[in-house]
Amino acid sequence: MIETFTDFAQFKKKAQEMGVGVNLDELLAIDIVFLESYEEYLIISVKDYPSSATKGLSNNILVLSEKMALLYSEKTFGEKDYKMFRFTLQKQFGESTVMAMLALREIFNNYQNAFNTVDEKIDELEAAYDLDKAEKTTVKLRKLTNRTEDLVHLLVSLEERKIRQVDTSLVAYDYRLLITKAQHLLDRCRNHLNQSRDIQREADMKQTRETNRRIEDLTDIMKKLTAITVILMIPNIIGSHFGMNFKYMPELTVEWAYPAVILLQLGLVVIGFFYFKKRGWL
């Protein structure tokens, strides 16, 4: 018999009636894939991206035995979902196998949808890079990659360990197709993670080049200001000499002293200008 629950209390009560003696509440708190096989039943727990607009991850807990297949999840499956496995459902452990197959396939579909969303954000970053969006997208993609990797390991483990509650040979084609899709999604996640890092690295290099260009511009401006300051400082130094209040300054009595000082100031300014011009500061 297959039963699905959206209320955890009812799900836990039904599991206890099946003879499940472990504390299922702890599965709600862990953020990893859990797979544990017991003599009479199998427990699988996988976090999932919600298909609705609810925040956070959703829980998917399967308790599978020969006679009962329980699922706690926000997912619901109708007659159409079971119809394609109608012959498998009639076999031993057919119901538990089909229940696991449907739940894991739906989880994969939600992972795929989450990846498509991240893929769109990466395309947006390629067109217009934004540091905050890039960091958030990279974090989401890294978490999705880890979850997809865990899902692939779970699918492979169920097949290799030949757990009787999930007899993958009963749904061999669909199960291998699911594994192939999950592995392909994992490859795409890893490739996009590298692509995201490349985009961020390229943006960092572009930012570094822009910063260096601005530093060069600022250095050029400082050179010009320094050269102008030095050139204008020369006549000021000479002029300040004649502002001193000494009693004996013989040059003040020389007739040609004033025009000589003017010419000296102009000459030094011109020399300073061409000196800094030759050095590329002006």
C-alpha cells in the first residue's frame, strides 16, 4: 500500500504502526542525504528545492517495506503517475520501488529547475557583472552542485547495494535514465561553477586594470601639479629675498638689479618648464 503525507505527525504515527522504532524527527533537522536499511524497512531522506514559492528547502522522507510505502513530502502523485508502472506495482516490492522512483525523479526535476534559474543568473552576469549577485549565485550553485552530487551517490548506492525495498531492476530503464540525467546535471553544475569563477576572475582582472589606469592617471596629474608647483616656486623664492627687512642690501642700489631679477625669474621659469617637459611631467 502506498500512502503520502503532508502532515509529519500523521506520517510518523503511520511509520510507528509499521514498526519503525527510530526517531524520524531528527531527519527534519539534517541537511544531508540519509539512507539506512533495516531488516524490515528502508529509510531515505533527501532535502529538496520546493516547487512552490515557499521559502527554504522541503523535506522528503521515505519509509519503505514490502507491504507499505510511506512518503512525507509536499509532493503528491496521481493515477497518471502510477499508471506507467502498473505492472511493476503488482510485483514483490513493486510499490516501494515505484514510490522511491517517483519521489527521486520529482526531486531531480526540482534540482533541474533550480539549475535553470541559476543558469539564467549566470547569463545575466555575463552581460552585466554585479559583485553581490555573483557571490550569491556562486553560493547557490555550489550548494546545488553538492546536493546533486549527493543525489547521484544515492541513486548509484540504491542500484549497487541491491536493496530489496528498492529493486531498481523492476524499473531498470527509467532508473538508468534518471541516473544518467542526474550525472549530466552534476556535470553541468560543475561546468557552470567553473564558468562562474571564470566570470568573477575576468571581472576582477577588469577591475584591476581599471584601478591601475586610474592610478596612472592620478600619478600623471600629481606629476603635473608637482612640476607646476616647482616652476612657480622659483620666482617666489627670488621675490621673497627682496622682502627681507635687512638694513644693508646693496643690490637695491644697483640700477640694473631689478630688470636682471625679472629676467632671471623668467629664465628660471622657462628652464624649469622645458626640464619637466623633457621628463614628460608636462
